[in-house]
Amino acid sequence: MIRIVAALLCLCSIGAAPVSVAQSRAAQGPARSTTQLERGNGPEPSTLDAHKCQEVACGNVLRDLYEGLVAEDAAGRLIPGMAERWTVSADGRLWTFHLRAGLRWSNGEPLDAPQIVASFRRAFAPQTAAPFAEQFDAVLNAAAVQAGEMPAMRLGIDAPDARTVRIRTTRAVGLPALLTLPIAFPVYLPAVERHGNQHTRPGRLVSNGAYRLAAWTPQANLTVEKNPRFHAAAEVRIARVRFHVTEDAAAELQRYAARDLHITETLPPQPLPALRERFGAQIRISPYIGAFWLGMNVVRPPLKDNPQLREALSLAVDRDRLTRYVTGFGETPAYGIVPPGLPGYAPAQLHWAGWDQARREARARALYRAAGYSETNPLTLELRYNTSTPHRRLTLAVAAMWRDTLGVRVRLRNEEWKVFVQNRRQRAITQVFRGGWIGDVADPRNFLAAFADDGALNWPGYDDARYRALFAKADAARSEPARNAWLRAAETRLLHGHALIPLYFYTSKHLVAPQVRGFEANPLDRHPSRWLALRE
């Protein structure tokens, strides 16, 4: 264990170069542009097709380009979007959204309710393969339409007139929060018909939000400019926003210190006291509804049909040391899937969460031997992650723990984001991979739904009839306490299937330049540029 601690401390010091007084002063000064916002955005967005987006990098951009029926303010509160108001029936199953007058696309064409309905039908069409469609399984016939069992016309969304959209659901559900997701944004279908997958390119992408797409240089940056036809254009204070690809968190910090960026997507794993001394109040660390875990491919050897081996790998990871020495920004060790703090929900935990690490490691070694592995017959395993400094350091630390505790031989594989996402989804070559979930809405169901079917987000290939039954009981529950109790039972079942290795619960962490105004912490860590301003 001493070797692991030393290795972790070494990992945390990588890239933490001494800071000169000049560097420190440079990071403080408001010498960045006052007309164009420069934002770090993590990996290259996998798509700008709103219906196909499944990660934070594209979601950040799409929330600037589009607006749904419902929007969010700077603090993450729900506010009117395209709909100026909405009502719900007494049984909670019919939602009626009344649109603002004079809505227009960024090309100047009128935007009305029938177009919004047509966009929803495209989102749920089988050929679209929208990864977030399962989040809307409460919408009448949504699952059947996506499966190709019903035509899109049968989707429970219609437009009785040009300024009204009605959505029918099969159970009471917090629909307005779901309508802030990119899958619920209106896509301009004439461009899709004309250009296919290339409708997302500059000069072709037609949107309806505060900004429109101006330029996109792959693997470098993407620029949006103010959309004069947005209904609240007069309130948008920044004319242009450039989203930079910043997969390397250490390099992103250096760019911020050089005043190339106003906002970073994250912070590299460095000692927080030193960063605070350097940047002071520019560091923004806040609670964040997100869980980081490693997924295990349970449909292929060596992890298929081997729960003892999977549990051994989970037990051997010292989460306290990971969060203390590798992440180091207030993250908390995770022994469950659903983060704490969701209203009315008591998250489940692995039954050995209260054990000390020595006891866990002893149990891990026993299970490893029972699974048929030993010092003379070690397991060889591939651990895959997308290119990122924090992910590299974390996977190095986990690999060291598996090696020192069990004798596992680990091969690390890092991949560019789009390749990584494709491989993870296909489950053909993955063994253990970087996973996790950032909450789309503050609802425990959002963290558990992916494992209730064989959809695009069930990356491990988890398939358990009992889990699906518990999840179905939660959906059928008639009260919030009953629903949460069934969801907790489902989470417990999922945890003890050991298809996932929970590691920690997130905090959001950014550097924000002093001249940026309007950046507010919120649990989902969403910061649309329409709410920001630059001080001259």
C-alpha cells in the first residue's frame, strides 16, 4: 500500500510546474477579449445533431444553439423557453405547452407547433437511434415508435394549432425538466432532408437558440455568434463564443493562465492549496449531480459470467486514496450509482461500504483466487479511457491498485473521444472502461434507466430480469416515496451484480476569469452563454 500512495502522490505532481510571480499576475489580469467569450469545452463534440448528442461536450454547445419548450436560467431553474407557459392535467398525464408569438429559426423562417411535433417524431424514429430516447419512455408510445413497432404518427405528441404542443404520458413524470435535454430541441428538418448527417456543418445548421453556428474547425474549436432572430436577442450580451477542444486538463490550465481562455471546462488533478494561492476566487468548485464509475463488459470473457472476479476488482480499489490523492477537489468516495442529495431519495450502497480497506482487500484476494486466478495464473485485463489527463492519472492509479493487491496485469488504452464512445457502445473489444453519468435531471431514475434495457447507454451489457422488474415497479408506483423505494431496490440489485465499479461522486470545477459576469453554480453545471457577460 505504501507503494500505491507514493505512486499516487507522484501522479498528482505531474505537470504541476513551479509558478512564477509573473505567471500568477498574468492569470489575475483581465486582458482577455471583451467581445468574444473563449470557453474550454473538453473533448471534440461527437455531433451537433441535437437528437444524437449524449455527452457534455456537445450539450454545452447545443444549449447555445437551441432552445426547447422549456429552458433553464443561470442558476439552473426551469423557465419558459419556446413555450411562454404550460399546464398539466389533474392526473399528470396531459401537458399543454403554449408557444410564444413570432418564433423564428435562425434563417428567418417561422417556427410553429407542427414543426416541433415533426422534430419530436424524427427524434424517436428508429433510424435516428437517439441515445437519450429512453429518458422519455413515459411519453405515450415513445418506446414502441423507437423500436419500429408503431409509426411516428402514433407518438403521444401533437399540435392542435400552430401555437400549441400537447404531450401525453403514461404516468406522472417531471416532463418540463426532461424538455431541457438536447433530444427535445427542435431540429430544422429541411436541412436534414437536404444534407443528411452534414446538416450540422457551418452554413447548413439552422437553429433557434441564442446563437447560431459560425465556424467549426475539427479538433480545435467551434464558434457561435449571436442569433438576431432569437426571441430574447436583446438580452444576449456576448456577440461571439468560441468553444475550444481541451482534452488535456493541464494544457487547458496553461492556456487559461496565458489568458487564452475565459472559462475552463475542468481543473487538472493538482494540489488544491497551490491552485487557490495562484488563482484565488477564480476557482469555482461546487456540488455536482454526477457519478464516476468504471464499467465492465459482462457480455464477453473474461468478465462474462464471473461476478466473483468483478467484485474482486471492485473491492481492490481504494476510493479514499483516489479522492484524496488523485482527484482532490472535494469528490466523495462512491459505493453506489446515484449521488447523494437528490430530493426524497436515500442512495443504495455496496454491502461492504463500511469495511476498512484492509478487510476489502483480503476479501478481494479470496474472490480472485476463487475465480481461478493466482500469482502463477494472473488475469490480464485492458482498461480503456478517453484521452484526458485526469482520466489517465485515475486509470494509472486503479491499475496500480489491481497490480499490487491482486497481481492483475493491466494494459491501458486511451482513445480519442469519438472512437472511445463508439467502442464503448459496441461492446465488441472493451473489457473495463471509463464510465459514469452526469445527471440530466435531478432524479435518481436518470442514473438507473440505462440498465433496464439493451439500449445505447447500457455500455456494460447488463441484463437482469429482476432489475427490470424492480424498475418497472418504480415506474408504476403511485406515490413518490413508493417510487423511490423501488428505485433504491433496483439500485441495490444493480450494485451487487458488479457490472460497475463506483469510484466517486463529482464536484464541478472551473476557472472563471474575473471579467466574466453571470456564471452561477448549479447542480447540473450548465452555463449557457446567453446568461454571461464580459466586463470591459
